[in-house]
Amino acid sequence: MSRLRKDTKIRYVNPAGQKRTMALSNSVQESLDEAAATLRNALAYAARQERPIVCTQIAKLLSDIESIGSFDSILDKLDAFNETD
């Protein structure tokens, strides 16, 4: 089961300096969940028969996909910290 939340939002500052919030749509969230599941499966097979570098790269991809869900909470904390200044 993926650790990505269904209400994940990604915030960014555009080149004009304006803050924007971009929520992940359900279709994107589902695709990320499917990709993570597929990569876990690939990692399980790779651990048995591939070179270590292949396992490392698959694990890195999986980590990158799963870290998308944590961006929201980190950015919320940074926004709250900046608002207190």
C-alpha cells in the first residue's frame, strides 16, 4: 500500500513570484500508486537475479515516487514558519 495521501498538494512559486497550489488529481494519484506497486514488484524480481546497481536504481525511483506525498506537509510547515516571521 502506498504512503501517498489522497489529498496531496504540491505548492510552488512561479517565475513571477506568485505562490500556487497544485493538488494531485485522482488519476495522477492512482497512476503514482500503480507505478509504485509495479516498481516494488520489479525490485523483488531484481533482488533475485539482477546486478546491485539495477536494484539501487529501482529503489531510487520508488523512493522518488513515494516522496511526492511528503512534499505537502513539508511545505505547510515552511509556510507556517514564514508566516510567524
